[in-house]
Amino acid sequence: MGSNQTYIEKADLAVSDLTTGGGLLVPEQAKKFFEIAIEESTLLQLVTTPTMTSPTWELPKANFAGRVLRRATESAALPVADRAKPDLSKVQIVTTEFIAEARIPYAVVEDNIENGTFPQTVLGLLGKRVAADMETLVIMGDTLSADPFLASFDGILKKATSNVVNAGGVRLSKSTLKTMLQTMPVPFRKGMTAFLTSTNAVIDYIDSLSNRQTLLGDDALAKKSAAEYMGLGIVPVQLFPETLGSGNKTNVLLLDPKNIHVGMHRDVRIETGRDISARQFIVVATVRFGFNYAHEPAIVKATEVLAEAG
């Protein structure tokens, strides 16, 4: 059996595959890194995650608001006032740089060096941690937050401002979901696919159905499938906050999750070191990502939804 130093030297050689070119991952490695992050996140699996080649990315928008058809007059063009004018604005995603650190005990290094999977272990450990942090920031980001990390940019809850419903401090039920759906501007209702909210809120909704003395109530108890309202999924997102408002509230979003764009910069940098006193291998990754809605008016947010246990 080799000494610890032998294993660490092998680790240095193995991780050199990740740190060539100053630590910049090759495109395939970066792709794998983000695939791991997406797979570990409930939210990131649902949204649009473009890989960006520059720190800033623009998403073109083309949308017609209101009526475009007019009654035709033979051999006459429409008057200027009757011509439809599309909205050709752009949505911009500006990425922010973040650093993630993983400390891997020598024993883990030894096990993975022997079976030749150390580089994959590095990407896996970092990808899982990055997934949780990205999801937290994309959901709860607020530039006015006292938490420097959460203050990096505004997230999906803060940016949903056009259509807001106050649930009045009650637990999630079909009444709140009905109001949200009716609040959605008519042109966007057809594109809605899901409600996103916290785990406790989804439990409360399913419980409200099970209390009904009907076949629907029986189904809510018997089935383990996702909850629905009017054919729209009610998706529990583990990292949705349940401490909003007076400390026990959450939000609910009605939207097409693909409206959420989380841009990931393809340049991922890996650097390594060792803490010899703690007997740990240190791996640090530098990543850039950002968020924006493709079309924020097509979002409805419910606030003051009770989400405490009990």
C-alpha cells in the first residue's frame, strides 16, 4: 500500500487534467460540471439554462400587445394609427462571479485515486454544492439584502412585480390558486404550466383536498403524484423560503418555468491546494452566472401564504 504522500502525488497528477491552461476547464468538462449542478437542483431542471460565451447575454423579445387585426378596405393600406407595433426590446442577463470551495479528506482522495475517479469526484462534489447555492440565489436574490451573497442580484421572487396577489396569511388552497390564475393577463394564460412554491405549502394544498369527502379527496390521499390545479402542476421547490412576512410565510409563482433564464458562463476555472494540518485536498472553482425573466409580465406571484408546519 502506498504512503499518503504517494496518494497525494497521484492526486496532483489526476487533478492536473482539470487545471491545465491556468485551471480553465475545457468545454466538455465545463458542460459536465453544469450538468451535475442542474441535476442536483429542483429549480434548475425546470428553467432555461443557456451557456453564455460572454459575461453579458441579450435575449431578443418579439411580442405584440393587444389587437393586431383591423377590418380591411379594398385597395387601401391601413392608416398609420391602425398598424400593429411589435415590442422588439431585449432582456439582458449579466453574470456575477462566484467562488466555490470543496475540501476533500485525504482518505476520500485515496479511495478515488485507486479507482481512477478523482477528477469526477471533484466535479461532483463542487457541482452539488454549487447547485444548492445557485438555486438559493436565483430564488431569494435581493440587492437590498444584508446577506452579501443574496445581494448579488434580484431573484425570481423579487423580480416578479407586475401581477401580485396577497393571500392574506392563509394556507395554500384552491382559492388562492384560482385568484392567481384569474389575475394572469389573458394573453399569457395559455402558456402557463406550473405553480412553484415551498414544500409546506404543497403539503397544505394536498391536505386541503384530502379533507374533501369526494373522489378527488380520496385520490389526494391515495396517489403520490404531483399536486395539480386546473391541469397545472403545483411543484414543491425545496429551497423556496418559508420565513417571509412575519416569519412563517412563503410565495407562490404561476408561470411557465422556461420563462426563467439562468445564464451560465462557460468559463469555469479550477484551482487546487492542500491543507496539510487538516489533511485535506482543497479544490476551488470560479463560476459566473446570472438570472432574468424572458417576459416578467407573464408571471403572477402570491404573497403572504402561510407555510408553517402544523
